[in-house]
Amino acid sequence: MRMSSARPGTSRTKPDSKGSFDEHCIWLACVMKDRLGAVRLDKWLWAARFSKTRALAVEAIAGGKVQVNGSRAKRSKLIHAGDRVRVRKGPYEYQLTVRVAGERRGSAKDAALLYEELEESRLARERLVEQHRAAAKAFPATKGPPTKKERRDLDRFKRR
């Protein structure tokens, strides 16, 4: 199939093997210009260590736990540097700005370089952590079922 227009690069149809090398390069540049510096959302979440596997990243995206630039996104959404991503993991919410659209998973230090967390998001998350710690101190964990003496005391207390 030949390119249909007279000007090379104006059509996105791939030139056949009879087309010139220049036509093929122009076609490739047109197709790839949308993808330069971009990576799929599910890959980015996995590379930034917000999920252990890409399958878990897909579940989080499908479950509405991830938003890109204020709107719900699909897993194939291309992420670029400067995009705003909101991720909810359990009770915590991360509001991030993408620094680098990386798709390779590395160490935690490398993953932290892929994004920058907003200050208010970090402070809200730290407040929530403190609240959880305070709640855990208010209700100390028991060491198992009550002993025979404690059970008798409970029974006496309930009968009153």
C-alpha cells in the first residue's frame, strides 16, 4: 500500500516495501510522536512500585483507585512527565506529579525518582498514620483467650 497523499508524512498509512526509506521514516515519526516520553499507566504504577505486579495495577485502575489529571483512566492511558496521578492504597492517598515516564522497575530509590509527591498529600498521609498509631495504643492487643480465672470473673460481672 502506497501513501495516499502527495506530501510525505501527511498520512498514517504504512508505506509498503516499494516506498522509499524516507517515506518510511516519516511514517514512523508520525506514528511514534504520540508515544515519545510516554508509558502506559499500568506499567508506570508497577515501575514506581505502587503495585507488586502489573495485574494488581490493572485491578487498581479498573477499581477506580487511580486517577490521571483529575479523571478516571484506563490502563492503556499514556503517562507523560508533568501528569498528575492520584493513587489510593488502602486508607492512604498519594497525589503525585510524574517526573519521568519510566517503564523499568528498579530499586525503591530509583522508583522514587519517577514521581514527586505533593506536600499536602504527604502531610495528610502522615496525619493519618499518627491517628492509626494513636488508635492502636488506645486498644492494646490481647494475648489470646481469657484464662480460667479471667473467664470466671467475666461470668460474675455479666450476672450482676
